[in-house]
Amino acid sequence: MASSTTLAPTRFRTPLDGLDPVIDDLAAELRDTTAQRERDRQLLHEPVRRLIDAGFGGVRVPVAQGGLGGSLEDLFERLVHLASIDPNLAHVFRGHIGFVESLHVDERREWADRWLARAADGILVGNAQSERSATADVAATVARTPDGLRLSGTKYYTTGSIYSDWILLTAQLDDERVNVLADASHPGVASVDDWDGFGQPLTGSGTTVFDGVPVDHSDIIRWSDEDDGAGEYVAAVFQLTLLAVLAGIATAALRDTVAFVRPRRRIFGFASEARPRDDALVHQVVGQLSSAADASRRLVLSAARELDDLRSRSDRREAFRDSALSVFRVQQIVPKIVLDATTELFEVGGASAVGNGFALDRHWRNARTLSSHNPARQRARAIGEYELNGTFATWGREHTPVSVQPTAE
């Protein structure tokens, strides 16, 4: 395996000056230390800030508004690469990526442009929309007070919030569930690194507490069933972010497996005339892993290109529905091939492959954790219902399925 000091610069489809050299530097510094940093629970404050300062949070902001003006494919190409360096680092940006894309389809242009400019200036937006409770209750409330709106409550699954400048979360306002933007620098906001999952330990996906945090009226975001379906597009981007991280994990698993096999002199507990790197069964396993890494990356980037095209269509409602369907279909493939590959990789080395020193197990753990977000089977059901009934189970909303009349025989 090449030393991290001799890594060649990454060649992206479209260069983004200023950002790409920083990504190369991070690759050289972090790629060989991910396992140890996960064991030590070493959070990623400094790498995250370096990426933000280099413009990563503004890749999708137009150049005229101070950003890098990249396409979704440009963004996701770099996200897959970051995930191959450290899947925690890439996952931190999920909330920010989804929020910025929501600005592109928000019809409140003055408000959206203000936040796009903030993204270009170097803010990072975390995510606290999901609930830990088994009920439908929302664990945060926006109260009307004589001093204005005030946000209070406790949220979990707050991915990236521990690193963030602003946090996007769901909350209850009167009798309405809304999205809210809260200033993470306010003394009433406290994020705790208590994520207890067996994978993705450095994403800051634990608890965030809000205590009397001021909220601007303009930063209350409402979605309704009467809108043009922009929420489906945003949901697709959120999901594609997870798939991009999975694709990066497959690349990292391939790299680490090759590094594990190449210097070895015996396999499966027996001295052999052939080195493991010359063994046909090892070739097969590594070939499957290589195929999974390549295929998952291609699927993610293809879906990103399609989202770019769909967003520009004039029939917005149909285009946004198609964007969700497209990504949900890809979701049926990428987690499966990455999970299968990160399980099979242990076949290259017998018992020694499960040692803590190599930490090959982290690839499966991280992939399994990501795949448990928005389970693919639920999305498969939504796809099937659409194909059969012409209705689609949209993100965060209820619907009534259309009955199907039996076909005459």
C-alpha cells in the first residue's frame, strides 16, 4: 500500500479550484488513521472546518452568489471520495447538503438567496429533523413569547449538529409541525456526543438540547400537501447522500482489503505454495469488492446527474416525484451490494482478518448503520405501490392509496 505521503492528487470530472487541494491534503492526513480515530472517539472538528473554509459547503451555490457553482454530480463525486477517506466526515454534511438543495427549489427567493449567500460565506447547517420517540410527538416546541419566538426541547439523531453553525430541526408551533433554523452558537443550544450506534461514531449524531433559543419568523419553514412536491426532491437528495457515503465505504473496504492481502504469506491457517494474493478464491472476493465499489459509485453519480436534469424541468411536481422514485430505486441496489461486499471481504484471510488492528469490521458496521436510515424495504413498498396504483408514499406525508380494479380475463 502506498504511503499517504505519495498519494496522487484526485482527478475530478470538473476541477474546483481551492477546494480540491484541501481534499487531497485531508486524504493524505486522514486515510490511514480512520480506524484509530474511531476507536479513540476523536471528533472531526478541524477537518470539517477546513472543508467549509475551502468552500465545500458552497459547492452548490452559484458563482454569482459567492459559491463554487458546481453541479450535483460535482458535489457527489467529492462526497464519495470524502467517504472513502472517512465515512464519518462525509456523513457530517448530510443535513447541510439537503438544506442547500431545498433552497434551490424554494419559491421564497429572497429568503433562499440570503441563506445561499450564508452557505457561500462558510456556515455549516446541521440536521435534527428525526425523532427518537416511538410516538408521533415532536420533541421540540416553538413558543410565542413577548420577546418573540423561542425554541425549546431535546432532539436526538442530530447528525452534524455538534460541528454546525446552524441547525435545521422539526418542532411544534401551535398545532402545526414545522421546520426551524436555530443558531447553534446561542448559549441555549448544547450538542452532546452520545451517539450509541455501533457504526458512524464520529458524526455527532447524538443529543442536542434547545433552551429558549430565539427563532426568526422568516426561518420557520412550512410544507403543505398543496405545494409542488419540492419535499420529494429534497428527500431524494438526503437519501442520495447516504448512498454516496456507502459507495465511499466500498472504496475504502477495497483499499484496506488489498493492503491486508498483499503482504501476507499464508492463508486459511496453512502454509501454501501460492501467496494469498495469487490465490484464485482471494481473487474472486477482491473482484467482487472492486465491482461493488465501482458499481455503487457509478449508480450514485448517475442519480446525481439525473437529479440535476429533473430539477430544471417545467413540470415540477412530476419531476420532483420522479427524482424521489429514481433515488429510491438506486437505494434498493447500493446498500445490498456494499453490505454483501463488506461481509465477504473477511473470506480473504481467515481469523486474522477479524483482528482489531486491521479493523476491517468497521466497513460493515458503518455500512450497516447507514443502511438502517430510511430502510430500503419501506422505499421498495412505495415504489411498488406507485407501479401498481399510480400513487406515491411521499416523504413525511399521509396519502390514500388508489384501489385497483381487477383486470377482465
